[in-house]
Amino acid sequence: MRLNARQIEYAEPTHRAALRAVEVVMSEHEPVLAPELVSLLAPEPGQTAVDCTFGGGGHARQVAELIGPEGTLIGIDRDPAAQERFNRFAAEAPCRTLFISSDFAAGLRALQGEGIRPDMVYVDLGMSSMQVDARERGFSYSYDAPLDMRMDTRQEFTAADLVNEWPEARIAKVLRRFGEERHAGRIAREITRRRPLATTGELVEAIKAGMPPSARFGAGHPAKRSFQAIRIAVNGELEALAEALPLAWEQLKLGGRFAAISFHSLEDRPVKQFLVEKARGCVCPPELPVCVCGHEPEAELLTRRAISPSPEEAESNPRSRSAHLRAARKIAEAQPVAEAG
């Protein structure tokens, strides 16, 4: 994938002291773990930052102020609505800006093709508050809306296609794998029995009918896990994450920093495993008395354990409660694989 005029928007920095105007425009968006993220990234004047999930621009706004007029902030987002928000952000940003309209894996591939090596890459996984609150997008089980759930509205495949066209066994697999839903089989059976489904309200009723009464009145909304699973499947979120992690790491400059904010274990687990593996040194069998592999770690973990929101943030922004932040610094380039023999 190469960058082209349809995918990117460039802007030079303006001579504003702060981003007051854009802060007003984006005031409905509360970035999660923003001070902690910025502290771990440690942006400096003149650096290049890649925001893989621009969303409402809350994190980007704080990074932009620190990298300054000689710095470049590159925003990536698949949601067409995010490009409009980025354009407003870029009009007031105190740094150079570039926007790539794609999912973050494709955006990182495009940057790799251009030979861009950033000083920091960060990703805020899951869906944004703006997407949840846009009722017509169909992400929420709290509103009756068309079954959509696409993060990129230019994509053809929707949640309606999944629930109405996929076989029962495949739907059950999605609910089990991406939602960790213990009643996946019964829910999938009820979904297929009630086809065609057209709205989120109809899907919620099918999910409830497929659960035993005791499960319908437990902690949280009974449709939460199923909606998460269907959204992840519709948007290929975990596949994009698996592709993006090595791309982001490879592109980082030596000394560069990577950070990720996740909201459930399916996102956090691959991030943790990837960073731990990069921080691993010797891979010799434990019975060997000395190292013979010569393998050196590529990463220094900046978070031994995931960072969670403070009690104050969790109270003021309830959607932040499940957030986990992990980060690492690149201390070595990947070592070439030794040839056998």
C-alpha cells in the first residue's frame, strides 16, 4: 500500500499558542489515561509521532503540544468521521500533521512503504465514545438502531450481514471467541431462529431469549459480550492488531517508544505477549549452564504491569474503568535469524 492523495491530508503548523479552538470542538471526548500515556511516550520537540487510532484527538492534542512546530503528528483512523475531526485539529495544531484514512495496520504498512521511522507509536484500541454515542452506527445495545457496527462506513460487510447470513455454528464461534460468552451456542441458535434481524433492539431480544433467566439479571447488560464479539468480527479488530504490532515495532527508531491502551483481555493479552517477547533476552534451554544463543532483548518494558485509571478518572469517566496501558522502549533492532549449518 502506498500513500496517495485520497488517503492523506497534510497540514503545516499554525502559529497559535495553544489548541483552544479545537479543544472546544472535541470537548465531548475524554481521552483515557492521557497523562500516563504522554509521560511514557515522553515526546520531545521535533519528533515524529504516530497516533494509530486518532478518534477524537484527545491524546494527539497533548502530544502535538510537546513535539512543537518542527515535529510531525501522523494520525490514522478508518472512520471517515475521524478525518473531519482531524482536519479541525490540524487547522490549529502547533506541529506538522498528516492523516491516513485506513485501519491502523494498513496505515502502518503505508508509512513503512514511505520509509517513515517515528519516534513513538501509540494505539487506543476498541471503539471511541463518539462511535458509541452515534446511535445510527449501531454499536450500542442501549439504543434501537440499524444493525451496522462498522468502524469504516465505506466497508460493505455489516453486523446485519453477520447475524442474518452466517451459519449458526460460525456465529456461536464468534460469540465464544470474541465475547467469551458462556451461552454462545444458545444465543446463536436463537439469533438464527429469529432471522431476519434488522435492528439492535431485535438483536438484544434474541440474545436475552438465548440466555437462562439467571444470566439475564447478572452483572452488566446481558448483551454486552455478544455485541463486543460481533463488533470485533465485523471489523476484523484482532486480526488488524496482530498485523499492526510487529509493523509498529519494526518502524520505530532505535530508542523509540510504543504504547497501547486496551479495554478487554482479548486486546490486552496479545499486546502483553508481544512486548514481553521483545524484552526477552536469552532463549537457551534452562539446563544449559551458559548462554550460547546470543539473543539480546529488543525492548525495555516501561510498564511491568498494566497501568489502570486512577479512582478519580474512573469516577469522572466510567468508560475508562476497564482500560489497561502498556508501553516499551526499543533498545535494539531485530537480530537476523542465524542460518542453519
